[in-house]
Amino acid sequence: MQVLSVKDIIKATKGILVSGTADVEIEKITIDSRETGPGVLFVPLKGEKRDGHDFIESALDAGAMTLSERTDVYGNGTVIKVADTRKALGDIARYYKIKYPVKSVAITGSVGKTTTKDLVYSVIAQGYNTHKTPNNFNNDIGVPLTIFGMEEGTEAAVIEMGMNHFGEISYLSDIARPDCAIISNIGMSHIENLGSQEGIFRAKMEMAERFTDKNTLFVNGDDKFLGSIDNTTYKVVRFGMADTNDVYAKDIVNKGLSGTEFTVVYSGGEFRCEVRQPGEHNIYNALAAVCAGLHFGLTEAQITAGVRDCVYTSSRLEITEYNGMEIINDCYNSSPDSVRAALKVMKHTVKTRRVAILGDILEMGTYAKDAHFELGKSVKELGIDLLVTAGENAKYIAEGAKSAGLDSVISFDTTEELKYAVGDIVKSGDCILVKASHGMEFYKIADEINTLKL
């Protein structure tokens, strides 16, 4: 990060300097006491199991400065008293982004945020020194840490934003102050907390509540909610498959699990593009990246290279070969829409048997039973040969599949039970999809398959 002073921190947080001096420079901000030392500001956060305040003394002993909600006397170190350290982290990030502004694009959506982030980053990095959200740092802790990662010389930033309640996107966008934003789609993720897809739409649209005529919002124009946006305050650019969109794809060539090729049409002309991730949904993700590239003034050649050569975050439709099996590891997260998209990808395999290993989709609330049941019917309709489920709600996937006529169904109560049995289920020649919500820990299933001796 670029340098801030203790004086800057006091101004950003409206904190009180309890001890130390205000002119000391800060070269790094961390929430991990193990990363402290001279020039480092430690922000102690309260977690479910630990309170960072318990590590303040060790941070000060290492030569760091610290925030604190407590009135304890810590000795001669630099301590700034704030009302709420978690909020203070966001306040400092907002201050930092204003003090060191760079062009930035924020990304949200029910499905595909991280893949879209990877693609947008890959495109923009063709012309700018670009920083992006690392891993899944997309909440009220991760977004500030992402912003602090903008070093001197950073010219652009790609910032992913997640949410599961109203007000979260509003808070994050106020911190990040993006120049433009992308909303990929409106699905059913977190519907338990937001009540309906209409509620999810409203929550995602918080991204643009501070936009003016200087800002641009890129949306999936084929989405029934996003396609209906009618706004005159800021610019709206729609992308999708329909030729009524501002940017759209035509002449699509499906290359199976190797991805797709298509022609991008926009106001300036058209050009050929290739995305090396399978599935129609990834054409939408690529089109979002194309929009960002055009907005940032990149050439068609730069955009094409960025989409084609993108390096994707692991566990998101990650396809590997092992022992004659084709394994699709998409177990980082899950929603009804993303499961269907992954099932459609399996249609293009050349393997002899399609095996879908599916677990619970969490945060579905009262929609859980019906959503899982309908998903099960899709499993049969999309040509899966064997369905394996684990989890309480995933049993409804099994019921839905059986009701649609799929006979080959195996169900387990827990992920651990499935893990110990999976070696007797899969075999060489299978194409295997492993997918569930992150809380189901299906990475254990993927790891187990990748170590089997068949």
C-alpha cells in the first residue's frame, strides 16, 4: 500500500490518539497480529472465536501501531481509540481510495462474480497496471484489504463485492467509490435473507445508488430484472445474446469443455473472441469483460487477448483429467442457476458416463425444498447418468431426479459419508461434476477423487 500517517487514520476514523505521535507513517495495514512490525497498523477485529484486541500487546511489542475499542493502557505504543474497529477498517479504506484514486470497476451478481472478476482483470491488465480482489475478499473486511493492496503505480482496480443482506452493497460501494460497475445476473443466492428475487435485485442495485452522469453501469440485458432498468441519472450499457443489447454475441461456436468462440458486436464494429471456459454462462461473463475493456479504452486485440488468456480462480468450473476421469471441480459455491449451468457443461464431454455429485445449496430458506426438487428434475433433463447427493436438502434433488425418471441415484446424509464411499462409485471413463455450497466442504470430495487408485 501507499503511505498513510497516524494523522490520516485519526481523520478517517474520527478516532482519538491515546498514546504515541500523529506524524508516524504507516506502510501496511493488517488484521493479523502475526504480520505486525514497525510501520504496520494493526486493526483488531472481533470474531466468533477470537477477539483481535487480545493480541494488541504482542502487536505493540513487535513495533506496530494499533486501533482499539478498549480503554486499556497499553504502554508507550501508538494506540488510536475508535468506537468500532470493523467500521474503522472501512473508513480508512474509503479515505485511502479518495487520497490515492485509480480507475476502478466493481463487480457483483448472484452467479459468476469471481469468474467475471478474473476476466475483467485479465482484459484491463492488457493496458493498465491493474489490481484485483484476491481470492474471495468481497465482504466488508475483504474489500478494504483489497483497496489497501493498491500499490504506488496501480492504474486500475477490479473489485468484487458480495452480499447476503440489504445495505451491504451500498456500504461496500461507498467505500470503493467505483467509476463503473457490473451486475452479472439476478439469481436465487441468499434468497433466505432477501425474501425474493425482487429483493435480490434491489440489493444488487445498491451498487449504483451514488452514481451520477459520470458513472456507467454494465448489466446483463437478457436478465429479466436487469434488462428492465430504466435510468437517466447514469449511463446503462446492456450486454447479452439478444441483438437488442448494446454489446452482444453472435455466431457462437461451442468447443465443448474447451470453451466457446463468438463474434462480439458493439457500436464500434465487431470482432471475434474466444473464452476458454465452457458453458453459455461464461459467454455472458466474457461480454461483461468486453464492456469493461471498451470502457477503459482498450483495443479489440487487447480485449481478445485478455479474454482468451484469462487465468481463473481455482474451484470454479476447474476441469482436470485424472485416472481416465474428467473432473469438474465447481465446489466453491452453489445456487440453482450455477448448478444448471455446470450440468449443461457436462453435455459436451466425450466420456462414457456423466456423474453429478451434488450437495446442499445453502441460504435458500423457505424456497429450499422446491428449489432443490426442481433442480433434481433438471438433472434428468440434462442427461446425467448417475446422481450422487449429500446433505439434508440435497435429498430433494434426488427426489426430483427420480420423479423425472432417473433411476441411478445414490444419497448420503453427510459429506463425510460420501467422501468415504466415492471410491466405490466413480470409475475411469466418467465425467464427474462436484458442486455444493461452500459450507458443505465438497472440496473434500474433489480431493478424494483426485487421489483414488482405480
